[in-house]
Amino acid sequence: HEDEWPLAEILSVKEVSGRKLYYVHYIDFNKRLDEWVTADRLDMKKLQFPKKEAKTPTKNGLPGSRPSSPEREVVSINSRNTTDSSPPPQMQATLAASLKKMSNNICPLQKRKVETVPLATQVSPATPVPSLPSSAEASQASVFPANGTARRLIPSQPGRKRKANCGGTDEDSQDSSDGIPSAPRMTGSLVSDRSHDDIVTRMKNIECIELGRHRLKPWYFSPYPQELTTLPILYLCEFCLKYLKSLKCLQRHLTKCNLRHPPGNEIYRKGTISFFEIDGRKNKTYSQNLCLLAKCFLDHKTLYYDTDPFLFYVMTEYDSKGFHIVGYFSKEKESTEDYNVACILTLPPYQRRGYGKLLIEFSYELSKVEGKTGTPEKPLSDLGLLSYRSYWSQTILEILMDLKPDNGERPQITINEISEITSVKKEDVISTLQYLNLINYYKGQYILTLSEDIVEGHERAMQKRHLRIDPKCLHFTPKDWSKRGKW
């Protein structure tokens, strides 16, 4: 459908140098792709005016009491001129318009390469890639072998999107969603709120971030102070993550900032890779700045200021100038649901290099030291589930392929044993085996069958995975956070 124009929703309008610009969200595509466009990219002949939403039906068939959103009222396309980027009254009603497809800018989902779908770097500012359809946006899954073999899909369930972006995976992408609760969590790093429906938070507010030697184009809204959102570039100190409004301010700050690594304890170092453990209560300012930066690339993260109940594990790469942040994950000090990761992110310049899997592997190494099984906070985002599926698959297949026959008999292993060896929660082991379609029922018992395709695909994937965590380089003593004195 090369000639088809993708449908888009107009969220705002502004005038710059006498030219009107429209902020558009492409329907059924991820918000990463939202952008300001000129009128010549709008096909005004195919306008679809918004309709009032029907009242929500309830279980007994009677209409619910939720009124339709005021933004959905019908308005005229002839919106008045405005000089700022906030939506004028007429434009608060969202319009849908067909937008011209830019060459090589947006491609249909079906045309995405199946064999190598990199995680989280699927979208860079220069090369947008479509997201999943909205109903399954939070549930893209991955598994190898990367040989195009058909896989059974596990039907996705409704659930609130979370926030996990990691880099460095080569894997197939399929729709899947296991164990995702139908209701939003009321605790942890993602407390239920309605802020994601707000027209302001639906729009990117930071143009560009300079972090050390990198310039990053944010994917999503982040609640930096209002006065900084009008700047062409927001400057960040790459060691303490303090935000500054100009290069002059940054240079002045660097003469006073003594940090050359994240605050907290270095608990792992091998080669140039280090991990630092940061207490969200002891290093509150750093943790809050880290959350503000992370929000630029995590759509549904809502934790910014109450960092006390969390630990942050920051991965860095060392050179002569210091320890440069690559990515991080956070976890609750006390999790009643065995969560070993709350948020996880690899920064865009470091994506597609294996760091995402390294972060996940490190989170499970910590769980092994703690003597627990762990699982990431649910529901996972589309890119998060992609990376976790790939990690779980590779880790479980690695164990299965290392099993040796016992006295000529087929080797045996239980789900519990796999879970104990890997620290991956039992439910995640089962869902991965089902996803890989390995479980078969034969002569009254369940057996795991590894096909040649799966074995070859696994070997190919492992050849590409150069970065691994070395448990001998981990120096970590778990704390008992149930004692309030430890906080």
C-alpha cells in the first residue's frame, strides 16, 4: 500500500515564522513517531471529525456513568492562528487527518524484517518504525531461532503498558502477553493515574538532550521544569545528571562537579563495564534526575520524585574521562510479588549492542545471590517483553542443550530445577517453553522436544551474544530491607 496515507490525529497546532505546524500522532503507531508537520503533508480532503464516545457498558448491560471526554467534541478545521505550542480551544478537539507517507519514514508492520528485530532501538529519531496495534502495544514478544519458523502465539490480555526498553537483541517478534494483570498496579514504580490521557503529556516537550558526547532526541514527554521545554537543547551533566539551560551553565557546573561516576557503591566491574548500586533515599537528587532522563524514553513511567523505596543499578562504560552511563534498572527494596526489576532502560546511543540483555542478566545474578527467583514488574512494554522473551529463551535453551543423557536414558529436568538454576520465576519458565512450543504430551507424560531449527537458531543467537555477566566479578551483599533501620 505504497500510495496509502497513514491516518493521524492532530493534537496541537502552532505558528512559526508565519507557517502553521501541526503536531500529529499516527494512529496505531507508537508515540515515538509523533512529530510536527506542515500543512502540505495533510490531506484535508479526508478529514474525519471526532465522534462523541458512547457511554461505557456495564456488566448488566446498562450504560456506565463515564461521560465522553471533552476533547472529543466536533470542531471546525479552520483553527485560529496561535504562536505557542499549547492547543488552542478549537484544537482541543482532536482531529483525524490522513497524512502523506514519507518515503522510507514509516513502513507497514508486515514489512518489518522478521529475523532481526532489535529491541528498543527499533525506533531511532531518524528512522521511525511502527508500533504494535494499540490493543497489543504492550505485549510484543520475541523468541528465536531467527529462522522464520512459525511459532504458536499466546493470546494477549488487556493490561496497562509499563516501561522497559533495552538494547541489543536479535530475535523474531510476535505478539504475546503472559501473566499481565487486567488492572493497573497500585504500588511500585507505576501507580495508576490518568496523566497519560492528558493532551500535554501526550506530546514530546523536550527537543534535544546533550549528554556527554551524545545528543539524544527524546521519544516521549518528561516533566522537566516548564521553562526548559522551550530550549532547543537541554544540557545534562553526564555524571550527576543535573539539567542545565545552556552550554555556559554546563561548563561552569563541570568546574564544580567532582563526580566522575554515579554516586553509590560499585558492585561489579569487568573490563570497561561497571555497575553501581544507588539507594533512592541516600542519593535522592541523582535518582530523581535519572528518572526524568529515563522518562524521555519510557512512555508509561510515573515514578519521578518518590525514589526512597527503590534501588537503582546503573551500568557504565569506563574511559579516561570517567564512567559514562549506558543504561540502568530499578527495583523495589521490598517487593511482595517477587519483582526483581521495576524499570529498565538502555539509552539510545548504546542500543543494539547487547547491553539490554546484560542488564537483564545482571538483575537475575542479583536474584541468585539473594537466593530468590525474580520476575520483571508486569505488565511489560512491547520492547521490554521482546528483550525478556529473548533472554528467557536463550537462558532456558542453554540449560536444556547442556543436559547429558543418563545411562542411555533421555535426560530429565523439572520446571522447578530450571527455575532454581536460572532464578527465573516458574511462571516465566512455563510461558517461555509454551511460547517456544517445546512442551509435548507423549505416552502419559510431558516431554520437551528440541527441533533442529531451534537448536541452530539458538547457536546462531549465542554466537552474537558477546557480552556476559561474570558472577566472579560481582561483589554484592543483599540487605534485609524489612528492618526499617536499614532505610
